[in-house]
Amino acid sequence: MKATINDVAKQAGVSIKTVSRVINNETSVRQLTREKVQQAVEELNYQPNLAARNLAGAKSFSIAYIYDNPNAYYIIDMQEGILSACKKQGFELLIHPCDAKNKNITEEVVNMVKHARIAGLILTPPLSEMPEFVKTLVDLDVKVVRIMSGDVAPDDLSPCVMVNDRDAAQTITQHLIDLGHKDIAFIAGDAKHMSTIERYKGYRKALKASNIDFDKKLVIEGDYSFDSGVSGAKQLMSTESNNTRPTAIFSCNDEIAAGALFAARLMNISIPEQLSIVGFENSPFSRQTWPKLTTADQPNGQIAEDAANLLLSQVRKQKNQVTISQYVPKLIVRDSSALCSNV
Amino acid sequence: MKATINDVAKQAGVSIKTVSRVINNETSVRQLTREKVQQAVEELNYQPNLAARNLAGAKSFSIAYIYDNPNAYYIIDMQEGILSACKKQGFELLIHPCDAKNKNITEEVVNMVKHARIAGLILTPPLSEMPEFVKTLVDLDVKVVRIMSGDVAPDDLSPCVMVNDRDAAQTITQHLIDLGHKDIAFIAGDAKHMSTIERYKGYRKALKASNIDFDKKLVIEGDYSFDSGVSGAKQLMSTESNNTRPTAIFSCNDEIAAGALFAARLMNISIPEQLSIVGFENSPFSRQTWPKLTTADQPNGQIAEDAANLLLSQVRKQKNQVTISQYVPKLIVRDSSALCSNV
DNA sequence: TTAGTAATTGACAGCGCTGTCATTTTTTTA
DNA sequence: TAAAAAAATGACAGCGCTGTCAATTACTAA
């Protein structure tokens, strides 16, 4: 039914080993022979059997995406990006959700990697930000690629795809400054996440660049949740507070922004007339608020595909065609930010 | 490094074939022998190699989850449920997002099934509701399990796990009726989805059961989106309208409800004092609105695990331990519904 | 007891592919 | 032009497991 390597070999008039060489892109096959084989592959619509490849060779054709992240949108984007790269290169993707707080997570993942003969792993925050965990895996002879927040890789444990949250945060803060805002609040995400730290740095940097005094009271701790946004905004905008009321809020992600938006409405503060609110991530969430959120777009699918390609080229020991490995989320101006009315 | 079937056989003092029998739960192995083997398996922490099993046998140990659904939360829940069943039974899960509107989808999936030697498939709406598509797959000798909306399977193409949206919708409508509401609007989801149709039936049934006249004008077409909710609620609650203004809105899912909630706020209608709004699905979304949504909880993870178990028992040709195959989403009363003020 | 049946076990081939290494062909060098 | 080196190809074993079928052992009934 399905064509096997034998069928191809017969059709091309060569040995199966030669076919194997061609489909694995090995050198030392004459151009003419290669073409004959390739033609036979086409004609028979041959696709190598993954199980057989995994079993026979020292190599494996499976990679895994290990994650622990409450953001379903993010995960789905990642999965699709990785899958797209896998499909093109004939690899198989196993997904492995897990709990970063679990003490046995390292053991669990090591076990899975060994058992399923995984060639490589893709890690996203927060797992990618756990050095011990990453080190254990790298020592295990699996290739690893991490997606992380920052401008350059923090170490050389593995190749990384960096998401420059700092610069993006600076840009988005600058956008608010350009609109005349000076009292710009910051509602933070989970303090343990690099992304929060980086976004905070960008925020500070933008203020500094425009010589705006930094007011500690305008920084609220949060945790990347809607509720954080609600309580953060309430705290910031409460009339009883003796702080300066900000005219703009930089929320560490769209969920927080949505929460802030909601709180503002409850307090009869109109957006964006009286208060500008910006998010981060450009999740579908940000289009389901009203007004729609100004935010920073992170092309997660593409980042994931990039990471997967990086990983696959590693696994296949190809010369590292190092692709762009740094992304800077881009400002998307929508309706939740406007000129500062205090000016 | 990793123990193979040979190691286990040696340790237990039997042939590898006997080990194979034990790990595959075949009959005709003496109890004593079985125990010896099981002990060896334990001692060596042996886990059969999936690639080898897939290659050697006529059977396959991989199943796939094929989906096309914009709801990331739903997909993630499904994946985790299925994975959980797979892990327990030593199966591998491949995920395959796709586009139901694509003409070639059947070909695409057939190809993947053949290529990856997939033993079984899990289908969710809308794919599970495409009879032609399902039929093609079933004819292909892959086992299929569908998750669908309804009370009984619409055909016997494959086993189904049914989600009784109708009864749940009736219950949730009844909840509104119990609160004294009589003018209850209905904002529909995508008209092509069975779930919309079923929920609508339940809504009608509840009205009828309480002898409440049905008012066609209170039914709004929508599409499971936030925007649907916004525009639907606006239309319903607009003062210019010469319709009866409803005192309660049944939204076909939480996203619609969130949209309706938002529109209500914009129109200065307080929830739930002046208007009750209920959702459906109990997505994380429903906890991120304010007030939190009264909704119907659908245990997606469990439904998925159930479906996977059904599929696996099929694949393994075990006697059909038919588990519960109908779920009725349960009413969750939160803060968006209250006594009707018109009474 | 003893053939006769049923339950248990094992030997062996082979799934589709890759790794090793030997063989053949081509190219280079002297 | 022959010998040496390099490149291209193929024969074959074996990855870890399951299917087939034959061999062994345990249990019946006569």
C-alpha cells in the first residue's frame, strides 16, 4: 500500500542504501544517481517511515515541546509554529505540558526524553528560565533550544531565540510619552518571569531617555492576571490615594490591561480620554476589549517556527544556518491610548 | 542504557515472546510466569520502545487529535485530557490542527493517517460534525471517536462522547426563569455548529415547560465571538427598539456573554440588577469578567480523557468497557444573574 | 494409566530503515 | 598507462519489537 524504501530502490534501479543516502541528504551520491532516486521518490510519493528511522538509526526524528504556561493562546501559537517546521522537515512533534513547580519535573522530563528517544527539545518560559533544569537536559545529549526574554542569550547552554521585551517596552512607553504622558504607571506581571523584568527595564529606560522622573508609587506588583489589572488600576486611580494619579498605564500583558480597562470603567474613567492603557502581547484578548488595546505584537508562531528550525538544524548536524534569533515585538496602536488631556 | 525486551526476558528467565505477551496483556500466560515477568519489568524499569512496536506489529501505538477550533482554551483542555489517557496506556499523541474550510482537508488527514500509521483519531466540532469526512476516515480502518453535541449519537459511524448541550441549556434557562425572568433573550453562536442548535432547543424547551411565550425578536444570530455579544446586546437593549427589552440574556458561550456584559456597561445597564446575563462553557474567560459569569461548566479535560479511553480500548480491541458517554454541563451560578427586578 | 485435547511457551522471520564495512567505479597521480 | 587514492555504491546485520507457527507442558477423559 504505502511505498517503502525497497520500492523506491527498485524503481530507481539502485540499492536501498543509496536511497537512504539521498533522502538523508548525505554526500557522496553522484548527481545523476541522486536525480534518479528523487524522481522515483516523487513518482511513488514515498515518505520514509518514522518508526523505522527512529528504530534503526542512532538518530531520532522526534522533538518535543515542553511547556508550563497558563496562557492557552501562547501555547497554541507555539505549537502551530513548531509543527509547521516539523512538517517541512519530516519530524514528529510530541507535546508535553507539565508543572514547573513540581519538584520531580527534571526527572519526569529526562525520563520522557529517554523513553521516547527525543532528539531535541523546545523550551519556553518559565521552563527556559530554569538554568539547572536546562543544564541537566543539555548534559543528556539532547539538543535544546530556548525561547527567552532578553536581547542576548544569558549563557551558552543552548542556542536561544530571544524576544527583546526591553526594547519593545521602551517603544511602547515612548509611544505614551509621545502622546504627552508623563505620569505613566506600570503594572507588573509575575516578578519571577524574565519578561516582567525586561519590560520593566524598558519602561524605566524610556522614562530616563525623556528625563521623566521615576515615581516608585506608580509601579504596582502583579502577576499577569486580569485580577492584577483590576486591583492595580483601582489602586492607582483611587481618588483617596494621595499619589499622583497616572494619565497612562503600561500593563505588562493584555490580560492585565483588560483588567485595568474594566476597573477604569467601573470608576467612570473614560478610556482613552481620561486615561490611556496599553497592553503587551497582542493576544486575541486585546481585540476583545473595548476600546481595543494598544499593545506590542509578538509573532509567536514565527518565533516558534524559528526556534524549531534552529533545533532541527542542530539535530541534523547541518551547518548552523543561524537565522534571526532576536525578535522585537512591534507597537500596535489601537484605541486605548490617546493624547494626554493634562497637557 | 535503556532496558530492552531482551534484558527483561533474561532477567525473568523466559523468552522475549513471553515478555511481549505479558506487556500486551495477552491471555495464555500462566499466572506465575506473568508475575515473574512483571517483577523483572519493575526491577529494570522497562518501558517498551514505541518505535519498535509501531514498526513490528500490525497495530500502531499512536493516535492523533485533529482539530480546527479557534478556542485555545478548549484545545488545551482537550489535549491535556487525551494526553493523560495516552500516558497511562503507553500511547503517543500526535496533534494536527487544520482548517475545516479547506477543500483538501480529507486528503490531508488521510495522508497523515497513512503516513504516520495512526491507530485512531479523536475529532471535536466542527470536524466531528462533518459526516462525509468522518465516513472517509472510518472506511480507512482507523478507529475514530467523536466528541459531539447532542444526547445520542446521530449515526453509528463511530463511538461518540456526547455533550448534552440541550439539557444544560434548559437548566440554565430554567435558572433564569426561577429568578422570575420571563423576557429572556438568546444570542446564538455559529448557526452551523450543533452546539448552537442544541442550546437553542434547550432554551425553547425551558420556555415551553414554563408556559412562557416565545418571542422571536429576542433571538439574535451570532457567531461565538465577543463582538457578537456586544452587537447582540446593543440591539436587544437599545431604547429605540420597539421590542420588549429582555430582563435576561442567555448567551451561547462565555465570549458572547462577556461581549454582552460589556455592551450593557456602555449603556449604563447594571448587571445583574437591571439585566441578568448568563454564559456557557465556564471558560477562564467567564472568571475574567466583572461581575463573574453564571455559566454552564463543561469538564472538557475529562470529556477528552473519556474519549481517548474509548478510542484506546477500541484500538486495543478490548471488550468495550463503555464508559459514561454523555455529559451534561452543570449550572454554575455566579454573579451575573439575579432576581428579575420587573417582578 | 494413556491417548487426546488444551493451555503455555519459544524459535524465528521480518517490519523499514540506518550503520558498518567491503566492493566497485571513477579520478588522480606518477 | 598503471598504480594509488578517492568517490560512489551495495551487501548485510540489526535496531526492539510482534506475528506465525511449531514445540512443549499441563490437564482431560476414558
